[in-house]
Amino acid sequence: MTTVRPNTAGAPGAAPAPAEPAAAGTAGSRGGSHTSRAPRTSRGSRSFNTASPAQTAVRYLLLLLVLLLVVGPFLWQLSTSLKGPAEDVFTRTPVFVPEQPTLGNYGKVAETIPVWTYALNSVIVAAVCITGNVVGCTLAGYALARLRFRGARLVLGLFLATLVLPGEVTIVSQYVLVRGLGLADTLAGVALPGSIAMLNVLLMRTAFAAVPVELDQAALVDGATVWQRLWHIGLPNVRGMISVIVIFTFIGAWDDFLWPLIVLNDPQKYTLTVGLQYLNGTFSANPRLIAAGTMIAFLPIVVVFGVCQRFFFKGVEEGAVKG
């Protein structure tokens, strides 16, 4: 005998069939549905950028060590230049803070040597070197990166070959060339060898090569000339590299000692680094005056670096090619 069950699905007042709550969970566990579940993380795991207290302490100790090695000599020279004549700078226990601070040492430097004349000579040499490197290296770097001509790889190889030779190897031939041009004992002869640096040419070539070629091709279709493409497309994207070249060229020209000492004979044409040697006398040397002269030669580098650093980051940010 067969028992027939009544269909109560649509009957009024009938209780709805119970749902299966485990279905969704089972399907999600089997991979049938993509439910949002928080990933399980172990209690001891950390994010990639999170460091433990011990690692943070080691980082700060290393930063303090680097800061001491880099800034320490500068602060010690500054302290020595501000010490009075009654203070002993050769004490067994070094005294960092001057007991009788004075600016008289800087005035004595100006009385001992024509420091402002030497500084002006260094500014002239640095300006010529910066102008030559910015203009010449920009043109050469753009030609190697964007223009197609015979012997381009040979020229690039020659530029790379010059980086292998140290400056001391070619200094004799440079002096013979400068003397043959009649530029010996002149500031032009000092600035001429550093007017175009091969390393700066390679840096500018790398910067121009990083600019997408499609921009030049689009400008070429629109009828732009080589100079227009350089001015409107190339230069806005390499301002950061130009700032780097300006900084390092100024530092190299300002701090150069050996080459100006070889070329120049007239003491009135000495650069600042060469002229500061007169502060170290044959029979006596005042370390306060030497420290003051060192600070006078060092402060322009800080000023130029501080100014160009702002333009460096601004040029990198604004010169980025946005898609």
C-alpha cells in the first residue's frame, strides 16, 4: 500500500522548508564560489616594511655612524675656525665648543691672502666648466641617443675608452696642448680640459635614451626639426640629469688643485684652493686660519648643492613622461 505525502509548499500557513546553511560554506571551501574571507596570518608574522625594535636600533646606529664620519670633520673645522687665539686646539681632551668664539680668524684670512680675488678666479673657472658641460654634453648626448649617423658606435666606444685612463696619465699631454694654444698661465687654460667631461656625455646619453622614442617619432611626423625636438621634448625630460651635471662639475672645478697649480704661475691668477696654501707658512702655521680658509672654500659648495638639489628633484618629478 502506497502512502501519498501532501504537497504543502504552496499551502497557506505551512512552514517554509529549512534552508541548508552549510551549502554556501561547503561550496566556498570547495572553490565553487569566491567568498571574501580574511587571510589567515600568524601571530609572529610582520609586514615587509616593518622592522623589529632591534633592527630599528641597528639602523639608527649605522645612520649615526655615517653622520659622524661625514659631518664630523666639517663641524670640527668650523669649531676650530671660531676659536680664539688664547684657546689651545691641540689639547689632549678635545674641546668641541669654543670657549671664546670669534669671527676674527676669517678677517685675518682676508688680510693674509687676497682670498676674494682667488674666489673670483675659481668662480670664473667653474662657470666656464659648467657652461661647457651643460651645452656640449647635452648636444653630444642627444646626438648619440637620438641621431643616426655612421660611426656612432665607434664614437661611443671612444668615449668609454677615455674613462679607463686616469687623469694623471693625460695631464702632461694636456699641458703641452694648452701651452701650444698659448693658454698657459691663464684661467682659460685651467678651464679648458674640464669644459666637456666624457662621463657627463654618457650620463646625458642615458637620460635622452630613457625618453620614449614615440615622442620623437610623433614630432617628426608633425614636421619638427632636430633642434625643436631637442628643445621641446628632450630638455624638459632631462632637467634632473642636467642638475646633477651642474653639481658635480662645480665641485670638481672648485676643488681642483693639481691642474691649476701646474698651469698657473702668476699668484694673482691662482684659484682659491691653490691660494689657500699660503696660509700654511714654512716656519709657522696657524690652524685657526687654515680652518677658516677651508670653511670659506667649502661654503660655496654647500650653497650650490642646496640650490641645485631643489631643482634636481623638481626636474625629476616634472620631467617624468606620463602615459
